[in-house]
Amino acid sequence: MNSQVSKEQFIQQFENIVDGVRQNKYKVEQRRNSEKFQRDQLSNQLTSLLEQQRQYVMAQKQLSAECHNYETLLKQAQNSTS
């Protein structure tokens, strides 16, 4: 009789442990999925910011070239009027 009760208690404790492990696994998977989603969002944001930076650098170079052209034309205009 005592052996049967001990066996049932052992099985119940083991089932409780298994349930605890399953709950922990679920929580870890939820956290992993949440962090993966956040990582993907940050990756997309980084890609967008890098594209904006690339466009900014190109616009800056174009502006610099246009300023140089303007200065050249201005000097030519000043020399032709002198």
C-alpha cells in the first residue's frame, strides 16, 4: 500500500515537473519570438537609415558640385564683364 502511494506521489511530482518545464519552455519561446520581432524591426530601421544616409551623401556631393559650377560660372561672368 505504501509503495503504491509513494509511486503515485512520485508520478504526481514528476508530472508537476514536466508541467513546469513546459511552462518555462513556452515563456522562453515567447521571449525569443518577441526579441526576434524586435530584432527584425531594428534591422529594417537600420536598412532604412543607411539608405537615407546614402541619399544624403549623394545629395551633399551633388550640392557641392553645383556650388563649384556656380562659382566657376560666376567667375567667368565677372571676367567677361571686366
